[in-house]
Amino acid sequence: MDEALVRARIPSDLVKVLGVESQSNSKAEAFTQAFLKNSIQNHAHHDLKNMLKHKAVTLGYTRPKKEKKRNSKKAKGLNARQKRAMKVFHIKPEHQRYELFLPLHDLWRQYIIDLCNGLKPSCSPQFVQQKLLKADFHGAIISVVRSKCPSYVGTTGILVQEFKHVFKIITKEDKLKVIPKRNSVFAVEINGFVSHIYGNKFEQRASERSAKKFKVRGTIDL
């Protein structure tokens, strides 16, 4: 486009229509230079006259930056060492009382009855056994019927904590016993059904056992 046409005065018949007045050549040139300086990026590193003389210039336009959404990270849980340091699973001596856990046992009994569709006498032992394999045993009364360590045999109490390798039970004498699962067989009785738990096959956390698929195999005794 011809530079003279750009700087030409507005015709008189358009002055009234547009509502603007033409400026003098000096003011128009000053406005143009100021506009270019503000519009062209990195103008400090270029000669504006040489830049405009030989090539077209696209006026820069920056889009408003969108705020990036912060990735909501899930809070990390405590690791095993931190749990031990904070004594998360520690049961205080004043809480190691058999009668305090009797309501938990009543809840567990109702939970097993609902899980086994009423636990009627007509229920097959295989059906009950399959349900118990994935059930939660917190609150169950369990007894050690066989073990390679004779001192564990006969121990009976309410299961208060189950870990991967051990059961923690409260006896009627208000004593907290830690029984290893390995090389031990436990008995659980409810409504006349007696089920045996082979600890060697139960060395898993309760949450892991609920999602595991058990294969029907012959039982290996101690």
C-alpha cells in the first residue's frame, strides 16, 4: 500500500460521518511510530525502518494464558515403618479386655450369617467354606487345634487383628496372644458349623484374600 495514501487526510465529506478529524503530518507520523514500537515484539533488537522497508510485518498478538489445572495427587499413606513408629496397631493394655470385644464378635456373627444367606442347616459345607475363604475374620472366636509349637494348642480368643503372617487374639483371661499362621491350624465355629483354617494357606492380608481366587486342592496337613 502506498505510504502517501496511508498518511492522506480524511476527505471532508467523511469527517462528519466518522466523527474524527485529520491530524497534521507530524502528529500522524508520531502516532504511527509509537504504535509500531508498542506492537512489534523485540523491537529493541531491530531497526524498524529497515524492517518495514523490505517485508511485511505481522503485529504480534498474545493470547491470554489459561491457568493450568493442578494435578490433584492422592495423599500418600503411611508406610510400614511409620506405622510402627506411631504405634498405629498397638492396643493399649487397658484396652486388652475380652468383654470390650464381645460386641465386635456379635457383629461378626451377624455378618457371617448374612454372607452365607442365613447359614441354614440345609447349607452345604462346601458353600460355607467358599464364603469363609474370602470373609473378614475380625471379631471371630478362633481356637488353635494343631500347631508345631505345642504351647499354642488350645489357645482360644476373639480375633482383634489379622496381619499377613499372624493372628492377634484376646483370650478370656484378658491376655493378648500373637499366633503365627504358618504351621498352625485354627477352628472357627458358628451356628453349629465348624470350619478349619490352615494357616499355611492363609498367609495373606484380609484385603488381599478377599480378591484372590482360591483353587480347590487337597489339604496338606502338618
